Amino acid sequence: MTVAATTHRLHLKTNRTVDLTVDGQHVRVPEGSTIMKACQEVGIGTPTLCYEQTLTPVNACRVCVVEMEGSRALVPACARKVEPDMVIWTDSERVRHSRKLVLELLASSVDLSYAPDEVQGYLDHYDARPERFGPPDTSDGAVHRDHTQAGHHIPTTNGYAATVAQPPKIDNELYIRDYSRCILCYKCVEACGVDAQNTFAIAVAGRGFDAHISTEFAAPLPDSACVYCGNCIAVCPTGALIFKSEYDMRQAETWDEERQTETDTICPYCGVGCTLRLHVQDNRIVKVTSPMDHDVTNGNLCIKGRFGWQFVQNRARDTGVEESVGTS
Amino acid sequence: MLKAIHNGARLYVVDPRRTSSAQWADGWLGLDVGSDIALANAIGREIIEAGLCNHAFIEHSTLNFQEYKAGVESYTLEYAERETGVPAQAIRELAHAYARADRAQLCWTLGITEHHNAVDNVLALINLSLLTGHVGRYGSGLCPLRGQNNVQGGGDMGAIPNRLPGGNDVEIAEQREPFERAYGVSIQAKPGMHLTEMFDAMEHGAMTVVYIVGENPAQSEAEMDRAIRLLSGLECLVVQDMFLTKTAELADVVFPAAASWCESEGTVTNSERRVQRVRKALDPPPGAKDDIEILCEMAFRLGHDWGHPSAEEIWDELRSLSSWHQGMSYQRLEAEGGLHWPCPSEVEPDSKFLHGWLWQHPVGGPLAPFHAVEHDPPIDKLTDDFPVRLTTGRRLESFNTGVQTSGYTSPLRRGESLDIHPDDGRSWGISDGERVRVVSRRGEVEVVVRYDPILRPGLTFMTLHFQDDVATNLLTIDATDPKSGTAEFKAAAIRVEKLNVEAAKTVEVAAVAGGES
């Protein structure tokens, strides 16, 4: 495995600092930092789902909330800026209870089986037991979720957990959307919008429990504004958006991250010089990501860099290429 | 760029087509193809006229301002409006916005350089940066956006006719000699040929053996039927490529090569002169070898034992000869995520921008000269027989002759089309999706028409991506810039013919014949 170390280049706008207290420890951080940054300074980890360093915080998932003395409500650590003499508690009973409930509500309604191991770690850490809401309710017409009208929500059968279960949307050869895995963190909407791609192909549609990520009029991707940059896939924290290559391998039960290597190289197309992180299994590229902390494009790619690598493995691999050598 | 726009930067787009960038712009200057100098000179004249030049910078750091001023005197806004098709007021607005900005950049791509007067086009833009001092400072400058991942690096490594690695000039003895000493050979003290000259040399029989590495000129050259004829007539053609391209099919010998970006180690240099590492992630298919190995094997058979150097050993040899790259150890390239040349020392930072010395007191290098250049429209003139302008370019999901991008399925891909403005379609009686014949002075192709409102009436667009289906380069002209050797891919004159005229006649004849029987 040859993952390149990339530099973290901090662009701080001020030299002024703010003093605060986190879990009884004094912390000094630059003005404008978030509470989460202050926590990192003293080695306190914060669970996050909707946070991404390259995106504007949207405070959607509430799993990072902390207790701030003097504040009636818990505050989101990923977005709330530090203020002088703040007193923060990250592991109080109230915080633990809130994080546990948020995780239980998400895990009971959404399929988190493709989420990274750290998400399962959060559930274990906070002793979340999503099963206490009962078995998943499969009675409602999940396939109609795209077209639910406001006010027409079908209540869940008593004793069963409401879910966002629905079939995956497979409408192109590059990536698939499985919204039964979607926690509505908004990261894909942000990456498609002003935070990265500025294409605005997707947004949140619907209200309340019927809210969902959708293209305009729920059009299939090839009929939408999508330009297939895949920057939404890159930020999806639960595997709701995945490469078709990954999806197919998972269906065939050949997807095995243990056997995969990650190698950083440079995209073979234009002169921007985006870093491609090639995920390789059995000498085949199975997906492509890009490091968020590399300052050429901060993890963003275009369709060619994200998906245009197939040609290297279309060449004869097993039969040898000698027979195609020209001798005219 | 969009981030900058969201932060309040102003964007002006000068492009014959109203591109998606233009749709975000404060102003779109939709000029006629090949009128770039008329526009740039008019902007320069307006900046001078309005008293907006940076006189302190001009006096301190530049040469030939008076000649330039005299040269642009006749380029009034009214003249420019006539020559470019852009309203005088829009040109004036751009001139003032550029001159008044604290920091401003001019970025361009092949729309400037794929012309018979490519170098003059670039000089016209350099003049504007000298006029306003928008060069050599953080956030200001001139930025040619490179179209390939290592076209900059190829030039930096000496793959241009008059240069050795690190920009050293073959004609200057003290720059050439270190290479002769290091390589133990003498290097001819005059420039070699660029691609266009090579094809001329093939035509005249002066070049009979060609060794092509990783390029597909049988499909990428303007007037491609000529390129194919000349390549086919060689005594010996060797092609080293990842694919059996159309060029490789013409070859006497093909060396199957590993993919340099994912099957071997090395570096590439991007548009911003940033050298970055490429790494081996995959084993190449059986029979395909690393480019280094192929070249060393060739050298061995020609009597030179170069051994089996690693990519890093070759890089370190380059560093010993190129001051631009001296400070760029592999270790540092890894740790810092790439470095911009010049980077002469391992203990100093790299160079984020060039020409900062123009601002030093006294100036830390040669003064920057203005070059007065004249508007010179495209070679392929529009006439009654060929009344329509064809320009070429890329589409988002495809790349060049498509040997790489044809390998994946893209929902955005629609295949080749002749894109025309809907108004033209209506006035020519050609509907969206109709198949037509496109004829230039050099050749003809059949292709489907697509209405595209980002074009202007009289302007059409095609790509080079699907040469197997539609050989666009049968239409393009190989009129080339004598200074850069670049062909005028951006400006061909064509006419569009309906296909069903003959078909309709045939039907008519059949009907008449049927009536008689």
C-alpha cells in the first residue's frame, strides 16, 4: 500500500485566539474555530455524520451535539464557533442520551450496513439499541416514496419501526442511488451545489419523515442535470451513493476491502493535476476517490477522473497482448 | 473559479460559444473565431486612452511601450466591434474592469493557441498584463490552462525542438554543455523539428523513420488523410502505446506500453507548474512494459548500456541538470503534495508564481518587452462556397481522439454531432437530429446535426472524440503557426449540405418511372 502523505495547509484568517473550557480542560484556539476544533486540540473525539471538512456545516444529523453552559439547547460542535470563556461538556448524561437517541432513530429507519466501521463504533459506544423500536415496518408502499404528497404520510403500524426502505435506483452505468441507506445529511446536495460542483441536480424534496433527496421531479439521472462528477459519492457517509462497480461486486459478494489497496496517483486527463486515489482489488480498479486535504481540488473530480479509468483494464489482461502487435 | 465568483470575483468570458463558464460570467464577449488580437488590441488601446495603465510598472519593468501604443492606435472600439462582432460597450467594460482590478488573471486554452498566429495571440494577451501590471504578483498573472496531464512536464523535460530539460536552450553553449558532459555525447546545437515540420520532412523524403510514443497523429492531426498517407509511406514506423491505436495499426513495430499514470512510477507536471508523483497501482497486462524499460532496451540494442534505472534515479539525474527541479526530491514531492518549479533548493519553498522579479528594485532580471501584433483573420476564409465557420473542441465526458474515454460508458455521451444555432437550422431548412454532409476545402464527412443555443448564428462546432465514426480532422486545416507549429484546428470554413436532396430526386425519378409503366 502506497498512500501518499499530503500536507494539511491551514488558511487561518486571524491571529487572534479564544480561550474556553472543554470537559474541564483549558483550550486556546484561533478565533473563528468550531467547538469541534477545540475538542480536537485536547484530544476529544466527536462523532459526526453530516460534517465534512470541505463543506459548509448544515447541522442536519445532530450526532455531534455538546452541552454548553448557559445554553438551553445542546449545540452542534461541528458548526458552532467558539466564544470567549465558553464552558463545554462533551460527555455529560444529557449529551450521551441525545447522541444515543439520534443514532437509534437513524439506525432503526436507515440501513447502515455499508457505513464505515466508525459509525457502528458510535452505536456501540453510546449503547444505541435501534431494535427497541420494533422490527422494520414493511407494510407501506415504500416504492412510492418519491411521489408522496405533503400531508399524505402513512403512519407506521403499531410496534414496528418506520423505515426509508425502497429499492435502489439503478439508472446508469456509473453510480447507483440506494436511498434506503440515506440519513438525509445533505452532504450530497451541498457537493452538487455551491460547495463544489454548482450543478444543482439534486435537492431535498418532501417534508418530515417523507423528506428525501431527489432530482427534479424525481427524474432518472440521465434525464437530470447530473454531470457525473461523483463528488456526491465522495461525501456520502453511509454508502447510499456508490460506484456501480462497487454495487455489482457487493451484489456478487466479491467486494472485499481487506484485499484492496489504495494508491495515490495523478489523473491521466487534463492539466489540472487532480490526485486520484485508486482502490484496487485483484489488480483491478474498483473505485476512485480523491483526498479531501489536497489543495489542487480538495477531493473533487470530474466524470473523467472519477469514472474514466476503465480503459486500463479493457486491455487484454489474461490473454497477453502479443497477438495484437502489428507486423504490417 | 466558481468559488472565486461566490466570493465576489468578477468573471468575463471571451469565447465564440456561450459556454457554461460564460453562463456564470459578469460579461460574455462572443467574438468571431480568430478575432482575438483585434479584441485584445482594442482593450489595450482603451486602457491607454482612459488613462488606466500602470505607468510606474511600465516604466520600471517593461520595454517597447511606445511601439505598442503606436501599434494599437488604429484598434478603436468601433473597429473592434466590426472585426469581432462584440459590442464596443462590452469591450470597454472588460477593459475597465481588468485595468481597475486589484488583482486580475488572464486564463486561456486552445482557443488562443490553435490558430495560424497562435504566438501573436498569446503576445497580445501578455501586452495587456504588462500594461496593467497584472503579472508577477500573488493572484495576478497569465495562465494557459493545459489540456493534458503532462503537456507542461513534457516541455519541461526537453520534449520541444529547441530545449533541453529545465528550459535550457540547445543553441546556447553554456546551457548545452552540462548535458553533453553528463550524457557523454555531443548534442547538435540547433533546434530539431516540431511535429508539423516532421510531416513536411516526411513529405519531402527527408524523414524516413519515425518513432512515436503515446500519440495518435493518424487521428489527431489536422488534414488527417495527409497524416495517414505520410505515416504509411515511411520506411519504418515504430509506435509505443498503451493501445493498438489507428497510428499503431500503420506501424512496422509496436511496443505495448504500461499505463504511465497507474502502472508505473514517475512524475507529471500540471498547468500551474506543479510537479506531482504518479504511482504504480496495477500490474500492466502481460507483454506491456514500462516506458523506461522499453527505452533502455532500445538503447542497449543501439549499443548503449543504460542499465535498469528506477524512475527516481532518472529523476535525480534530471535534478542534477535542471535548476528548476533541483530542490524536488521524491521525499519532498510526497511530503508537500507536489512542488512548483522553479525550486532550485531543497531547503527553500517552491515558487507559487513566476516573474515576481519584475517588481524588484532594481528589476531582478531582463525587462519584459511589449510586442505590437496585428490582427490576422483565419486562413480558411469564409466565401459563398464555404460560408460557415466550424470550430472544434472537447466535450466534458470525452478526451481527444477517444482512445481512453471510449473505454467507459457515459450517460452524457451522445456521439459526434455538428452543433449549430437553431436559427441557422431553421434558415437552412435543417432540423435537429437530421443527418447532413459537411464539406470543407479539404474533405467531407456525414454527421448528425444538433441544435445548440450556446452557438452564434454562422458558427458550428464539432469535436475530435469520435474519429472512427466521424473524422472531423478531414475537415480541419493544417495551416500552422510558424513559431509554434500549431495547426488552426479552431477555424475551418465549411458548407452544410442536405443529404436527402439526392434521395428526394431519386424518389421523384422513381415516381415518374412508376407513372409511365
